[in-house]
Amino acid sequence: MTSFAIRPVIYEKSSFSEMSDYFELTDKDLILTNEFIYDPFIKSLNLSCPVLFQEKYGAGEPTDIMIDAIRADVPEKINRIIAVGGGTVMDIAKVLILRSDGSTEDMFLKKVGCEKVMELIAVPTTCGTGSEVTNVSVAGMTNLGTKLGLALDITYPDVAVLIPEMVKTLPIRFFAMSSIDALIHSIEAYLSPKASSHSQLFSTKAIKMILEHYRLIVEKGLETWTDYAGAFLLASNYGGIAFGNAGCAAIHALSYPLSGEYHIAHGEANHLMFESVIRKYLEIQPQGRINDLEKILQDALKDNGRETIWDQLFNLIDCIVERKPLQKYGIKREQLPVFVDSVLKAQQRLLNNNYVALSGTDMLDIYEKVFEQ
């Protein structure tokens, strides 16, 4: 039996100013963001809220060490966290609203209990993670050399606020990687055995919106993506709702060692694994739900009949951003079996959502193909 829920209340606002007035932000609200977001959108409002800048605690995606340092600096008597940013800010904020006697690593390894002590308002500034509507927090575990996810009922944001103007300042590469991540969320959720008819509605809409707008910006010039920022933000949100219910799978699972050990950005790591995982699915089980997905792709891509629909998809994505083989990141072939062992040990939460089961041999073959692609 499948289930479906949309946990946060979702608002659409025209500006951060409108949002701050609506939610009556005060000195009991902590804003967690980045300085490059705060300065153009928030600073001039002269809000009384204390502010923490994520980048002051370390560069890149969240780690347990970074989160522990931020937890220590959260002022007393804060009632709400206002998370304004991309996936890194969202992932950190979902931990900040919890109280626990243990470290962040202890929390992710479920060695200690936690309770929710603050509300969370999530304001995404990228069009990829969908994290504003999910309960998943992902962070690198420094001692383990990989990423882990923490997903609890109490880590859902209470409110999500979509403000398209805050997405338009993304550098084009960040837009590309985040929107590809949203597409992967939607495809993995569609294929998941946990998918329901309701979650597939959101997956299908997100896939079509992203691909139709990819076709537009390839035709008109990639820089025109900002004309469709609201559409990409909404598609990301739909994808988040879909995978928040049905889960992500092997693409994410296999990407985690790349991000955890080699610090390849999350969206980029997913992009590297995307085609190879799908090709393996098709090799193992070409008949099934994946055929329904192909029909969605045919509709969104206006199937040209000259190539397979999968070739059309991956060729379109290559027009948005190029892929490099794993060896270009300094990864050695002998490390690939180590990656497989790490995934089998730490990522069963994701592997349970695979379209078909993948053996260790299958995973090694996937890595091998990405190593040389």
C-alpha cells in the first residue's frame, strides 16, 4: 500500500520583503543563509532577526563538523529558523531545529534521540533540491568519508515559500546542475516501487516542465533560462514533493561517495551517474514502469523518431552542461570497488527505491562506464 502527503504549507510570494511582512519576522527568528543572498535581498530590510552565514563555517556542501559548529552558535530563545538558500542551507536548518545530546554524526547514525524545538520556514534560492518540501537532510560524515541522510517526520519544514526572483541570480552552471538534480529526483521518484498515483502526478509534471523549458533555452540560448525561473522553481518543488513521498534511488546512492570523498557537488555527481544507471536498468528490465516513463519523455521531447528517446534525453542534457569521466576528477579505477562497498553498506535507504535491484557487480559496471565516459 502506498501513501502520499504534502507536509509543509506552500506559499508563493513576489519578494522576501512580502514574505517577511506576512510572517512577521522578529528577533526570535534566526535567518540562516549566505551573504551573497542576504546582501541583495534581505539586508536593506533592516530586520531585527539574528543572521548566521553558512559559508563562515566552511565551504561547499554540509558536513557534520560544519553543522556542529553552527549548532553551537544558534542564539538562545529562537522560535523559528528561516532557511534561505540552496540544499546546503536547507539540510543544515533541518538539523538546527532539533535538540539532541549527541553530535551531528551521532544523530545521523541514530545513536541518539532528538526532538523538534523550533519551527522551520524554508525559502529555496535554487531550482533543484526540492528540499523545502522534504524531511531529508544530507551531510558528509567526515570520519566515514561518505554522505548520509537523516529523514525524520520532525524534520519536515513547517512552511515553504517560493520566491522566483531569488532564483534568477544563480550563475548558469548552478542553475544547470540544480535543475538536472530536480529532473533526476522526478525520474527516480516516478520509477520507485514506493510511487503512488499521486506522487507520479507531481513527477510527471516536473519532468515535462523541465524538459520543455530545456528545449526552449537550448533553442534561444542558455542565458534565457532566467525568463523561466518561476517555472524551474515550481518544477523543482513538484519534484521535491514526488521524491519526498516515493524516495530517490541508485543515482543518488552511487553519487554519494563522489561527493563525500571527492567533494564533487551534489547535482554534478548525480549528473555523472544518471545515464549509466538508467542504461543498466534498461539492460536488466527493459519492460515495466520504465516504458510508461518513456511515453512521458516522448511527449515532453517531441520525439523525433530518429534516435531512441533515451538518446534524445541525454543529448539534450549534454547541451545544458557537459559531463566529464570520473578519471578527470582524480579518481583511480582501483577505488571503484571501494565506492561499491560504501554504497552497499551505507545507502540501503536509497537502494530500496530502485526500479530494479542492482548487485555489487552491476554497480561496479555502472562506475566503470562513468569512469571512462
